[in-house]
Amino acid sequence: MLIYPAIDLKDGVCVRLMHGDFAQVTHYDQQPAARLTTFAAEGAEWIHIVDLDGAEAGEARQHALIGELTQAIDVKVQSGGGVRSADDVKKLLDAGVSRVVVGSLAVTQPEAVATWLETFGVERITLALDVKIEDGVPVPALKGWTQSSGMTLWEALDRYPKGMAKHLLVTDVGRDGALTGPNLDLLAEIRSRRPDLVLQASGGVSSLDDIAAIKALGCHGAIVGRALYENCFTLPEAIAAAKRS
């Protein structure tokens, strides 16, 4: 299983949100390039970078900075936030991003995203669905996690039948940045319903035991953010836990 250390960019610096709430921001690094270099030196194969300003505004805001960061290191980068058009996808790919994360539009405009998957290839796009649990049901959240999509996660995924997409990132917003542990029940159900998708787990990772539990479910990757910034464990320790049989 791969560990994706996360860099969330807001106003050009590294931050983490609590429960996806832009009013609950913790600032970390003033120089994201330094954090990126550290992650690379510590053995990261992939790094997950999000343009939070873009996610909040609904349009690309920091894609130029993301391109600069991507070209500064020899590590694969998965990135998104504010991706709203095929041109946004192309610009990130041209800037050196290995895989573009498509969030809200994966729910609201599946036809367009299906075209992007066909145009750019399933290896170049990750569908990212941020969900809130409503009456026990996972429901995708939109517009900077402030609005409900009005459909279940399963209905959203049904729009991408087997073979149309490959990479899926699911975040339980209620656990994101809270260090309360991942939603293992949700992850298990996704794996059961859609074993064809390469699943990345996000939200709540707080310990090496969490990483082991995510791997045991058959997930292919784990996004790790605040736990690294708060020194709950090191990136080398996380990578070792993800590789442990």
C-alpha cells in the first residue's frame, strides 16, 4: 500500500482543516517547498497536494505554485482543488503532475469527467469524493464541503461503471484533520461494492495501527496529513507499516 503524505495549500502556505471547515485552519509550513523536499527525502513515492483556495472558490487558484513544486522534486504528485475543466486537467499534467484529482465535478458533471477519463486516460485522473455521513449513509459533499449533493456515494459511483475509471479517493469529512481514526466500515463497504477501483483512504489517520487497518481492508493507498504534521509518527514509519505483510 502506498502512503500519500498530504500538503494542503491555502494562501501559499501549508495548512490543515478540521472536518473540512475553512473556519478551522491550522497553519504549519510557510515554505511548502521545504515540506515537499522533506517528504521526498523521507522516502515518499507519491505526494498529495491540494489547492484549498481553489476548492473553496470553485476555480483554480494555486495551480501555478503546484506546478513549481512538482518540478522541483523527483517524486510523483497527485493534485487537485478547483479543477473545473479539461483545460485545468491539461495544465496540471503539463506542469508535471502525474495524476489530477477531480472532486465536485465527478459528482455533478459525470459526463464531462467521463470524457476527461477517456481523453487523458484512467491512470491520469483520480475521482475524489468527500463524504459526510447522514443517517448512516455516505453522501458526497460539494462546494468546499459546505453542500450536500443530494445523492448517496453509491449512486455517484454508479455513474462510473467498471472500466470507466480506476483511481478513487474517498474522504470522510467528519474525520478529516481530527485524528480520530479512519472510517473503516465505510472503506470496507467501498471495497466490497467496487473492488474494481484502486481505493485511496482519507480522513482521520492518527496512528500506525490505522495504517495497518486500512491496508488489511485491501486499500491501495492512504492519505496522511495532520498525523505527520503533529508528529504522531514519522513518514518512514508510515511507509514501513504500509509495506508490512
